Amino acid sequence: MSAEGGTAGYIQHHLTNLAVCADSAKVDGVCQGFWTFHLDTLLVSGILGLVVFGLMAMLASKATAGIPSGGQNFVEMVVGLVDQQVRDTFHGRSALVTPLAITIFVWVFVMNAMDLIPVDFLPVALQAATGNHHLPFKFVPTTDPNLTFAMSLTVFVISIAMGLKVKGFGHFMHEVFAVPFGIKLAPINFLFRVVEEIARPISLSLRLFGNMYAGEMVFILIALLGLYQLPLALPWELFHILIITLQAFVFMMLTIVYMSMAAESH
Amino acid sequence: MNINATLIGQAIWFGLFIWITMKYVWPPLQKAMADRQAQIAEGLAAAERGKHEQELAAKRSADALREAKEKSAEFVAQAEKRAQQIVEEAKGNAKVEADKIVAGAKAEIEQEVERAKQQLRERVAELAVAGAEKILRKEINASVHAEMLGALKQDL
């Protein structure tokens, strides 16, 4: 717990991203414009992704059809679980959906899993290493809406592209303007469609962000209790294992569902 | 909650990781898993085939065994029959041989009897002549009575 600022300061500090921006984007010395980068989110998510996907690619390159090694077996188990979900839900043919679902599940899971490291361990270690005791650094990238929106918008773009590719431009436009009420009510159909399409990425990203942000907040509040945090942190941590897995799974599952909706006719 | 350019950076990361998974993670794993599935299916099919073949072989061996038993029983019966036949034949042969021997012996006995009779005839004549000679020493002339004695010899 940082000494200055009291409880509010401690919480505030833990919820502040390490932001960098050009001087022109600063308002009162704080980065607030659009051209701001959250270095912590970018670094942690990128390093985690590179490590975990590099490891998976390495194991996959050595994959054999014979008796699999322990690592290959584990990766196959995870990938097989995701693939089973894709097979059950997505009935079209696509080389993209399964890799996309695997990426989402694995990446979101490892980023969420950063939440299981006690809230002060890594920030304090980093502050000690850099010598800057006011350095803010959020270690759970999924508590940054920039990340969740980036993912959900990417999924949104891919689903639109998939709809166009599978159905063709004419059929896609027909669906946008003539379903469900017929071509005579084209504006209403279009409005419905827009609301439906926009609601998806927003709900997708806010669900993950909200759950992880709230979970992180509870960890921070528990960490404020001094010695009493010991009996409280463990149960919440155990419960959180469920949440991080569930959120990764839900994000992946909904992505598959959106892809399948985009690829199938209404 | 402030949305800023981090979004773009994160989208780039996301795209990169999707690309890595799509190119380097999923295809080799999918191939390995599919290959393994095929291998397992093949192995199971081979096991099934082997089992079936084994069943067939067991059936064949049982058939062969039964056939061999039948054949051997037939052989034994045939051999018994043949033995019976041989015994019968031998019996017949022995009987014929015995009959022949008996007949031979009988013929020999007859011959012997005939010979003895012949000898006896000759001896009787001599004895009769000797007796008569003794009795009729004086008046009987052997040469005179030879004709009569010859007739007597024939009658005997």
C-alpha cells in the first residue's frame, strides 16, 4: 500500500494506466487526447501473447501423430476443446474461425490470469526496479477497455467480412435492408440491423472489461484490509480462477456464435 | 474509461496473434490430431480384422480336426474289416490245406495198405507153398501145381 494519498490514492494509483503521448495531447500534464498509448496494456498483452503463442507454435511445429509429448498433449487438449465448440456451433467452412477462437480463448485467459498475481507484487517490484515510486502500471490488460474494444471491434470487422464473403454482396445487402420486415420497410430493417450489429461488439467488450475491472477492484479493496486480507484474498482468488476462465470462454463462444450468424442466412 | 490509440495497438497485437495461430499453431496440430485419429481408426479396424481372421482360423481348425477324426475312424473300420477278411481268408486257406494234407495222408495210407496187401499176397503164396511142401513133401511137385497156385494168388 503506497503511503501517500490514503485509501483513495491507493485505489486511484492501481487503476491508472502507464500512458505515454506527445506533449500536444497533454491536458494539465496528463495524457488525455486520443493519441495516447497505454504502455502497460500494450506491453503486458503483447509479451504474454508472444510468449504463449510462440510456445504453442513451437510445440505445434514439433507435433507428431504418434504419442504426443506432455506439452503437445496439453496444447492439443486446449485446442481440441475450442475446436469442439467451433464444430458444434459453426456449421460453415472457414479456415479462420477455429484459429480465431483459439487465439481469443488462450490470449484472454492468460491476460485474465495476471489478475491472480497479488495486486501489489508486480507494481512494487517494477517500482523498485525503476526507482520511480509513483510509476503507475496495470498488470491486467483486460481491465483496460481499449484492449477489450480492440478485440471486439476486430471480431466485428471479421464477422462483417465473413458475411460479405459467404453470402456475396447482393445477398448481404438484401439481409440488411429486407430482413425481417420485407423490402418495403427497408429503413426500419436497416435500423434494426445497425442496432443489432453495434450492440454485439459493445456488449462483448464491456462484459469482459466489466468483469475483470470489478474483480481487480475487489482485489484492491481486499488488499486495503491489512492483515485481514489474508483470509479473504484466497477465497476470492480461487473464485476468480473460475471467472477468468469463464470470461475467456464466453468471449470465445460469443465470437463463434457471431461468426456463425454472419455465415448463415437468417 | 478513456478510449485512445491503445485500441489501434491492441488491434495490431490481436491480428498478429490470430495470424500466428492461423499459420503456425492450428494447421500442424490439426494435422497431427487428424493423423492420429486415422491411425487409431486403422488400428482398431486391423484389430477387428485380426479377430475375425482368428475366428475363421479357429473354425477352420475345428473343421479339419473333425474331418481327421472322421477319416481316422473310417480307416480303423476299414482296417478291422480287412483284418476280419484276412482272418476269414486264412481260415479258408488253412481248411483247404488241411483237407489237402488229410487227402494226401489218406492216399498214402491207402497206397501203404495196397503195398502191404501185395507183400502179404506174395508171402501167403510162399507160405502156402511152404506149408504144402511140408505136408505133401513126397507127392507134390511144385512145378506141377504152380498153375493152380498162381490162380490162388490172383484170388487173394
